[in-house]
Amino acid sequence: MPHFPRLKSLIDVDVAIIGGGITGITAAYLLSKAGKKVALLEKEILCSGATGLTTAFLTQSVDTDFSELVEMYGTRKASAIAKSHQYAVDRVEDIIRKNKIDCEFVRCSNYSYALDENDAEDLQDETKVMKELGIKARFKEDNKLKFENQGYIEIPRQAKFHPLKYLSALSKITSANGAQIFEKTEVKEIRGNGPYALKTPSGEVYAQQIIVATYAPFNKKMYFKKAFYDTYVFELKVRKGILKEGIYEDTMDPYHYFRVDRKGTYDRIIIGGEDHRSDIPVNDSKNFQALKQYIKQVFPDIRYRIIRKWDGPIVEPVDGLAYIGPHKDKNIFYATGFSGNGMTYGTLAAHIITNEILGKADAQIRKFASVYDARRMPTFKQLMHKGKDYTRELFHGAVRNSLKYEKGKA
């Protein structure tokens, strides 16, 4: 990643962006390209938070099943959710092509696979719902995935990429466009009601509008709408061609996910799961050991070498959808609650917010904005649906792993 200076003076801009992940950098790119004076403030270094720890799926397959989304939000809104994430995938590709960014971008299929017959039946029902929403999904029962399963959904023309290579290049382009980027610059306070003064330990930024693009919003008044989770990841080196290239997730709760990348003389698998709420004290080694057991279960004949391991943060919204846009002040925009879809949500949020700031009348983006409105209040039905999901995740994930692998070490 390129390095940028610490803010050490007082500057005046049109838009100040707090947070240097995919949302903040993409928004800074779009706004600076449109001629806005922009300052991006990151308290550590660019992409040092959730963006740097992602497995970087680009897919319209979201964390909540579409059959559930239809029950919670209705067919029209569920269709808009599907279209919004495909829109984000396509926008990432557009940016890469226009700027000739070399970041391992590959179009591939997304595979949702079942490990038992009951889950396979659920996937068949899910496929029907997806097709009704306009998603080009197909349910299959064959051996093309090269590991044992009871059936799977394939969604073509999804994608994967290397997020740090992408955002490294994009931050340089954004800086060249005139945006001011500052690292090691933590915003301590926001004062005023337009223009706003953003206070940091060594300087100040005055801005007409603010984008809060951090893992946890600067304004704590939104905290009641979210839950914080940890997820666990291995990067594996395996023999070339042993699995089909693509992005995958199972139907378990909490679910597991992995991607297969071609790397010349070998393949890379990045596999994760064993999610649990961050406020539940679970020894990391137990979760990594549980992930190892899962690998052994699904890929019993694959020999692999662990290259690295890490855990990453996930913000789960209580009603299954991200919060994007202004909350109480119309000139302070938020983007949070991305669940396991940070790359598409981050890109989508940047387009929604910049569309609003620039005053564009893009009907499609405005429709997406209404779906993810940060001012919405969840209904009882929505809370009940997601509450059941989180309870299953609790008992199948954190509680199970706290009772097993007492002596296990990853």
C-alpha cells in the first residue's frame, strides 16, 4: 500500500471522509473525479481494518437467504437487493478496466453447496426464489465441484479480486485527482452543523459534508442497530487443479466460505467460518481447530499447507441489511452493517452516497438508497427472522466450539 502523511494543519474541503477502507477510498475516488475537494482521514493506515482482512468475494449472493428476504421485505425490495449487489460487482469491474488496475480480478461463478439432503431441498427452493427475483441461478447435482456434496446453486458472472492491490492503485489515482489522504490521523470530535470541524490530535478539517466510512460509526447513536462478529480464516496452498476455481459457501449456520485461486504452479484456497459474536469469550485456537476439522470433513483427500491464518471483524445489522445514508443530520452520511458482503456493500455505499452529494438524479441508485436507508426502523417480523439466525449461529458456532477442542491447537 502507498503511504500518506499525517494531517498537521488546518484544511478546508467540500467533503471529509472518515475511514480508509473500500467505502472511503471508493467515495474519495468518485468525488475527486467529479471535481470535489476531498480529505480522507484514516486513524491507522489505509485498509488496515476490515477491508484488509476480507476474503474479497464480489457476489450478489448475500448473507441472508433470498427466500427470507422476500418474507421480510417483499418481492420488489428483495429484487432490488439482488440487483444492487450485482450493480456493485459491475462497478468494480468498470473501475478496474477504466484505470487498467492489475488486481487479480476474475469473473467466476458463486457456488452455494449442501452437505446433506435436507439442505439440498432448501437450495432447490431457494433457486426458485432467486429466479423469480431475476437472478440467473441454477440448481445442479453433478460432480463438477470436485468434492462431495448433495447439490449446489451456481450463479454465473460473479467475481473475486485482490482488494489491497485494487485499493492501492485506486488510492494513488484518487490522490492524483487532487484528494488529500491522511494516515495516522484519528478524528476525535465533530463540531458544528455545517460547515463541520473535524478535530484530530494534530490538525483540523472543515467540511460542508461528512462521510463516516468506518467499521463502527463515529456517532455511537447507531450502535443499537448492530452486532459485532469475529470470523476465522486460513490461506492454504494446494495442488493445482484439485478444485474448480470460484467462490463458495455452504448452508450451515454459521456458514463456511472459501475461494479457489489459480496461482501458476499451485492453487490458493482462502477458507473461513466459525463466526461468533465478538462479546462471547471463545479461545481463538478452538475456532481455528474447528475450521481445520471442517476442512478435513469436506476435503478429506486434499493435502494442503497452511500459509497463514487470521481472524476478521463482521458487523451484522439486526434486520439483515446494511445502513447507508444520512441518519439524523442530512449532511453526515453513514455506511455500516455490511455483514459478510463488505466488498459489494462498500462499493455500493460509495456510489449511493456520492450520488446524493453530487445531486445526481440516477433513478436506479436512488432506489437502492431507499432500500438501505440508515433512518429506517426494523419491523418486528424482520427482527424475529434475524433473531432466529443469530440464535442458531450462537449455538452452532461459539457455544459448540467452546465445548470442543479443549486441547486443540491450530
